[in-house]
Amino acid sequence: MIRLEDVYYTYGKGYAVEGISLEINEGQLVAFVGHNGSGKTTIAKLMAGIIKPVKGSVFIDEMDTKNTKHSNIVKKVGMVFQNPDYQLFESTVLEEVMFALKNMGYEKEKAKEMAIKSLEMFGLSGYAQRPPLSLSGGEKKRLTFAIVYAWDPKYIIFDEPTVGQDRKNLQNLSVMINELIKSGKSVIITSHDMEFLWQFNPLTYVIEKGKVVWSGYMKELFAQTDFSMYNLTEPQLSAISRKLGLKQPALTVEELSEVINGVGSI
Ligand SMILES: Nc1ncnc2c1ncn2[C@@H]1O[C@H](COP(=O)(O)OP(=O)(O)OP(=O)(O)O)[C@@H](O)[C@H]1O
Ligand SMILES: [Mg+2]
């Protein structure tokens, strides 16, 4: 479990995170949403132990990040950065994926085998010998997914994973997220992309000015009449379901078409 206890963080002027308490359990999919500058990335970095609270505590399976070595934190938590350039520093794509694995103690040959598999999974096999920073924006982002996937931490944080991804890669990302959840991992996503998050109906925290202003399942968020106060774009399937007067909104087009065709029952 990742647990935040009355966490505060500041970059020097005012609080970027102000008094947040919450728990993330194993096998859970959790989303942090909110507009630019609300504090999502800061919360993600606190959970990954990259920054430490100025007040309050962050626990990762009972380890307080304030007095745990970073090497012990990264065995449990992997974060995919919003800006992949901050995460890529090796000379080839293959070495980039192998880097964390070698640090975790895998022999070079084993690390290479694992890295090749992960690159294949993300359609990056042909890029193995390229310098990471020569990849396109979307490819770099995919490389950061491949790194975290190979590294296989228990808690995985994706900071704005859908930015710059085309349709096929978004589908791959959905498949990967579902697989991770099924295998008992916790997946934490920060995003503006309600349309993408909707299919998962995640446990959602709406963040404003470093505070949690709403929490619950995403279905419930958009079922509220006053959700517009949070300035979030309503997913189309939510809006259509409401207009059709469905008791429960459809999460996927398949679900919706089953209801319309009279074979589903939401
Ligand atoms: N390195 C930094 N130095 C100073 N202020 C920072 C730094 N990083 C973030 N901030 C400030 O902290 C606040 C929260 O930023 P954060 O990046 O956590 O927001 P966010 O919700 O992830 O935004 P976005 O949707 O744009 O990614 C903002 O006011 C931001 O300007
Ligand atoms: Mg951010």
C-alpha cells in the first residue's frame, strides 16, 4: 500500500501540495485529474519518493520515503515521467532499458533478454541501437513505458501517459494497464484525458491547488449534476449515456451498443 499522511510540499512559494491524505491499495487503478498546475506531478513524485514531503509522510509498504534509500524505493515504485527527456540518458535504446535492470542486480545477459522482450512488446525492437533522444516524442514516451514494464515494480505511476500517443499506441497502453491490474499491480495515472480514463472507471482524485476536492469512482464524478465546477471534460460515453437516461453509464462503445440493441442491461 502507498499511504500519504497529511502531506505538504512546497517549491519555495506557497504549497504545491497541501494536506493530502490517501491510500492506494494493491491491484487498484487510481487517477489524479485536475487542471494545469494543480499539483498532479508533484503528488506523483512524492509517491515515487523522488521528492520528500516538507510536512507529513509518504509510506510505501510501511517504508517512510523520508528515511528510505532511493535504491530501495525504486524496487517497489516505478514512475513514467510526463517529459521523457528527463528519464533518458543512456547511449542506446537497448542500454536504456537494461540500465535499471542491471541496477536491480540482474546479470547483463539476463537484463538484455528482458530488455529485448520489453522493446518488442512496445514495438521498439527496430530502435534498439538508436540513441534514445533521437526518437520521436511518442516513441520516447513508449520507451519509458518499456523501461518500467521491464523493471516490473509493484506500483507504477504514469504521469500523463496519453500525451502524444496515436490511436494504436493508446490501445496498447490500455491493454498494458489492464494486464498490470490483473497481475495485482497498482497503477496510478495522472491525466487530463478523461476520454482515455473513462474505460477503466478508476478511483479518481480531483486535485485543485494542491488539495483533493473530490474523490470517488469516475462514473460517480460525471453522474453528479455539478461536475462542471471541476472544469473537466466529460467523456462522450458518459454524456450519451445520460442523454439516453441509462441507470449506469456505458464505459465502452460495446457496452453502449449492447444496451441499445437490447442485449445488455445497464
Ligand atoms: N520545479 C519547480 N519549481 C517551482 N515550482 C514548481 C516546480 N514544479 C512545479 N511547480 C509548481 O507547483 C505547482 C504544481 O505543479 P505540478 O507540476 O505538480 O502540476 P500538474 O498538476 O502536474 O500540472 P500539469 O497538468 O501542467 O502537468 C504549479 O504551480 C507549478 O508551477
Ligand atoms: Mg503534471
